[in-house]
Amino acid sequence: MSEQVTTPTTTPHLDQPDPTPSSKLKLTKTTEIQIIINNLKQKFAESQTTSTAKQRSLEIKTQLQKLRSNLIENKDELETSLGKDFHRPKLETCVCELGPVLSEIDYFLNNADSILNGGTEKPDKLAFSFSTLTARVERIALGVILIVAPFNYPLLLSLGPVIGAIGCGNRVVLKLPTDQIPAFCETLTINVLQESFDQSWFTVMNGGLEVAQNLTSVETVKLFDKVVFTGSTRVGGIVASNAGVSCTPVLLELGGKSPVFVTSNCKDFQKAANRILWGKFTNAGQTCVAADYLVVEDDVYDEFLKVLKATFDDLFNSVSSDTDFAHLVNGSAFIRISKYLETTKGTIISPKESHKPQKETNFFPPTLITDVDFTDSLMKEELFGPVLPIIKYKSLSNVIDSIKTHHDTPLALYIFSADRTEQDLIKASIQSGAVGINELMMHAGCMDLPFGGIGNSGYGDYHGKYSIDAFTHKRAIIKQPYWAETIIGERYLPYNATKAAHLWTFIKFPDVPLNIGWVFKYLAVFSAGAVLGWVLNTLFIVWMVDHDTMEL
């Protein structure tokens, strides 16, 4: 099994050297993993019968409040640690990760009570033949959830699903990418996670490839009630395959080559250039929803490229290994991006005063590449780095066909066009996890929107209320009154033509918009009351006649 999950250095999402955290951080031993998981499963099972929903909600809110406080208290340390790991600018960590995570905490603090109480959802209608039932839907926690987090946004993509899973009443095992970003994982584990969560609800596992392989192996993954994996399509497929042996459900957040369309109907080249360059080069392009490549209509290609180059120079002219620009996460990523530039047939454009790539620090400057087509080496796989290929197109329908042929179902699809017909054509033709019109990446940090992929970019989604669907099971609950036996009794053996005719009458009757079992109840009560009233009235009349007290 361990050999199955081995990931080559060409995979952009999961390149794992040996972990090098300080001695303060305890690395997880593979011999402990199943013991820890089984302990969480036991705690979950016990809590379902020994505590009330109100008590569990209080436990959850207490932990989430601690998490919120500890994140705020350790903001500087978290930002600084990512700076140590791969030179991530503090502002990017604050805006792209801390802000959305705090928003997610607030949502579950405000809604934990209603979620843990199971809700009062009722069906919109019932078939007439089921109308004697009292029916509702309750939500129940799944159990123990495994969350495997990546290095690129390690706060948002770890705590986002953790908050949703625990907020819905689940226990959680979180695997952090300790081998890739040891400073951050140490800070998050010791200063935040261990100070926020109870061990009966949550455990964090730090370690390298061996720990990841063990957690997602066929033998271990069957112990979980759901797996959330964020990473490459190839490794995600392995995780899903292993989980499929035990029918363990999986939520996959993968990647793909997310295209950006700039058509002749783009009304503001300058603002489009600003947004595209931000959406590409934030975090040095190591973003699953980043712009992977640009397709520009030939009628405006030269004009737009002129604006893009000028903006490119303005934004990145002073970028160096010492300025506020993230580096690649490790040497393998640096080699991979370097090979792209060595093999491309396109024209490489760097900022005028840009510093050269620096292997010692894994610094790689922002790079534009023009004169690219879909056969170029840059178009083989997701780039996951600070390189933006630019393709010129004449026919919108033809370039759409090329995208669908080479890289269908991207995680995101971006359109810069004011023409509604163009927008609708692109959206209808290309299936994607999300669509941004005149904007990039913002949806991934908005916790009020679902975040997830489709096809090769993953399946399942979460964030805010959508996490409730991801981390609970909707359980149907019905109740049948005994008085309904006179109506439903004809379903029993022996069958005959009369029973069949009566049941068919019920089946073909139009559906009713509400549960009308109460109608039958009141009719039954009314009928019983009428009969009782008639009997009492008759007895009273007889008594009066017998005693000669009634005038006739």
C-alpha cells in the first residue's frame, strides 16, 4: 500500500521530503494511528447516548471560541512561520486564510445549536398513499472524519473543513503537511490546536509521507466515516480508490488548469490585468484556483497584451528573493517550474528589473509566456507556480473545444467579458467547480459559497451551510399511527382483486402538498365524537321516555 501512494516530484500538490520540525513538535508514530482513531470512534459512540444535543453543542462552541481566540492571539506567529517556510507575505496569510477561517468559526458558533438538535426539516409533500405518516428529516453526525491538508493554504484548507466537521458534531483527525512547512505546523499544533480542542474530539497528526500513506491505506481508511483530501488529482484518485474498498465516502478538493478568457467584449483592460495578475501570482501561483493560463481573442490580443505587460512591470519590477513575494515550497517545485521554462516553445517575459530565479531560496520571479498553444509543454498539467502562459484565439467555439479536449472540468473558470451571450456560452460549454466573471479566486475565501470541484477537479463541497451537507447524514424519520391500520391494512396477505383495486385508487391519487395525517386524525376524532354523541343522545331519550318526563 505504501508504494501505491508514493508521489513523484513532478506532482505539484504533494512533494514530501523528510520532516524537519524542531524537537518541540511530536511526530505521529504509525503504530499509534489506529489506536488513536479507535479511541475517537469510541468517544463519539459514547457521546451519542450519554450526552444531550445541548451538551454537545456547548462543548463544540467552547472549543470553537477557544480556537478563535487562539488564532487571533497567535496571528503574528502564524504569519511569521509561513514566512520561514516559504517566504509567504504576511498580508496574504491574513487576507487569504485568517479572515475566511474566522468567518467560518462565527458561522458555526451561531448555528451549532440548531445543527446539533437535528433540525426540523419536513418534506414538501407526500404521496397520497403515504399521507397517514408523520414524516421529517433529521441530520446526524457521521462519526470520525479524516482531513488531509496541503501546504499551499495550510490554515484555510485544514481548519476550514475541521470547523465544519466538528461544528456538525463529528470527531476529527487532521493530517498536517509537517514535512513541507514544519515551522507553521509546529506553531499551529502547539500554540493553537492543542490549546483549543479536547482530545476526545480532535487529534492532529504530524509527520511525512509514511504517516500520510498509513492514514489513507485500505486498512486504516476504513476506520473513518469520511475522508477530506486536498491535493493532486493523481493522489486524490489513489485515496478515493483505497476508500472505495470499504465504501468510505470521500470529499476531494483537487486542482486542474483553470482558464481565463479575455474577449473583445472586455470593457476595462487595466482592471482586468490587475485582477488576473493578482489571481495568478498570489502565493507565487501555488493556488488550486489560480489562473493557470490565459486565452485572449485575437482582435484585442495586442492591445490587451500591451496593458498586461505594463501592469506586470508596475507590480513586479522590484520583486526579489527578499521582497514580499512567496517562494516555491521546496527544491523539487523549483526544478519542476525551471523545466517548464526550459522546454516551452513560447516567448518568456520577465519584469524589466526582476531578479533571476534563486535555487538556494526557491525564489522564482513572476513570468509571462506568450505565443503558446495547447501542445506546449506548459499545457500538459497544472502549473502550480508563478508562470502564466498566454494563448491567442480567433474562434470562441474553437478555443472552448480545445479546452474541453485538453483540460475539461477545471476547478475554476474565469471570464472577462461584458457580453452576456458570451458568458452564457462559456459557462454552458465548460463544466467547472466555480465561475468568476471579471474576478478571480474570491469565491474560494467566501465561506458563504460552496467550494468544490467537478470531474477531474474533485467532488463534494463545503463552507458555511454547505459544510452541514458535507458532514452530516440526512436521516428520514417516519411515524405511523395505529388508527391508520384500517387504511393501510390492505397491504397484508392474502392479496386479492379488491385489495388491489383499493390500493391502486390510493396510488394514483394526486400527491398532497402537506402531511395530511392530521386530517385523518381529526376526521377520526370527529367521527368517533359524532357516534358517541348519537349514542348518548339516544340513551338520554330512552331514559326520558322510560321516566315519562319527556313531552311528546
